[in-house]
Amino acid sequence: MDALGKPLERSVAKNTAGKFKPVNYSSSNYVPVAETESINLSLQYEFKALKIAKIRTGHINTFWRNDLKPRKIIDENSNRKLTLTRKKVFTCDLANQKLQEKLTYQQAELQNVKEHIWSTDDFKHEVTNTTWWDPLKSKRQNILEAVAFTAYIDHDIQHIGIEQVIPYNQVVTNIGGSFNTNTHVFTSPVTGIYLFSYVVSQLGMTEIDIKLVLDGKNTVDAISDPVTAGHDQQAVNVAVLQVNKGQSVYVVNYYHTDVNIRSDELYRFSSFSGVLIQPL
């Protein structure tokens, strides 16, 4: 534009044939080239300033700058990673739930097997004392099944007859309470292997013959036959027996009648003992 605000005519005009004709430098509408370049440079500065302003206010496409990653893409990547993490957590929870269900099922099956095994009487005694089945339970059961006793006679006894039970009427030990001081008989509370020992101290010159009896059957014998008066002797023997639950064990005099036994509370010469070695 000129000073009056009117548009300037082009300095180059076309002829009627469409070809450029020489510029008339003497014309008043001629605009120097230097001024035109100044105008173009000014427009470039204004465009760069506008571009910088848009970048600062966030209104320019961020793809114009290679060093800036779009916020939208960052958010999409974060959401994608979060979704994948949630899927993994869900998969782990599902697998854990299946394992818990499987464990519960196996525990129930194991309990059913145990109940079935323990319902079988023949197998119950076989596994009662094995450590592989249940060590603590086996140990407790062994303690509960401990059986032991020692009985003695607390006074001299005379005139013991044939097939009369030797009257051990006091106890030192009676674990399990299976020895009866009234009947002088031991009754087995559990089937097992037992160790028995018995002693009878003879009083006077009469020979003593005694035997250890298991449910009416003789097992082992003992004898005391003094040579002279005042010759103290004892009839002693030991036996290891398998005794079933409910069977009775006791000591009996036989062969001679009117037998005298020496023993008292202070000097317990005559005694009868038994202990459970191993339950069966």
C-alpha cells in the first residue's frame, strides 16, 4: 500500500500474449525489491511469534515437535499397562482359589480314609504304636496303656492250703489299677506282652511249691525246701507271657498243705510284680 492506503500495483505486468513485459521503473506504481523483502521478513517473524504463542498455550499440534511425546499417548500406555496388571492379578486370584478348593477336597478325602482305616478293628491295633501314623497320638496312647504293679504281704500267714491263691494284700505300685488286693489277682486291661516275677519266703520246715497261673493254666513254678530249722529260703521265678485283655494272672500254692509264709510290713519278703512290655 502507498501512503494513502491504496493497494500498490504489481511491478511486473503481463502483455496480452501472457508474457512478462519489462518493468517501467519510471512509473509511480513501482515498488522497490528491498521493500518487498522487508515486508516478507516481517510476515515470517509474525508467523513464528504466533507459532511460539500457540505452543506455550497448548493449542498447537504436538506432533510438530519431535521431542515432545503426546500426553494422550502417555495416558493410553498407562491405561494399557494398568489393564494388563489387573488381568494378571485376576488370573492369580483365580488360580489361588482353585488351589484352595483342591486342598480342601484332598483334606476331606484324607479324613475319610483315616476314618475308614480306624473303623477297622484289625488294623487299629497294628497302627496304634507306629510313629508314622501319628507320633503324638501314639505316645499319648502308650502312656494311657502303661500297666505295672508290685504287691506284697504285710504279715506272716499260716496254714495255706493246696490250690489256694497267695494273698498279696498290699501294693507298692498299681499303675492302671489292674491288681486287686482283695482277690490277689491281676486282670489284664489290654492285650500285650507282660513280664511277671513272684517271691514267697518260707516260714518253718514245710516245703513250699508255688506256680504262676494264667487263666487256670500253669506257666512257671518255684520251690523252697529248707534243710534245717532257721534256714531261710525263698521260692522265686520270672516269666514273660502274652496275656489277652481280660485274662487273669495269679500265684497259687500246690502239692503241700498247711504252708506258712514269712513277710510283714517292715520286711516285705514275699512279693508279686508285673509290667506291660508291649501292647499288641
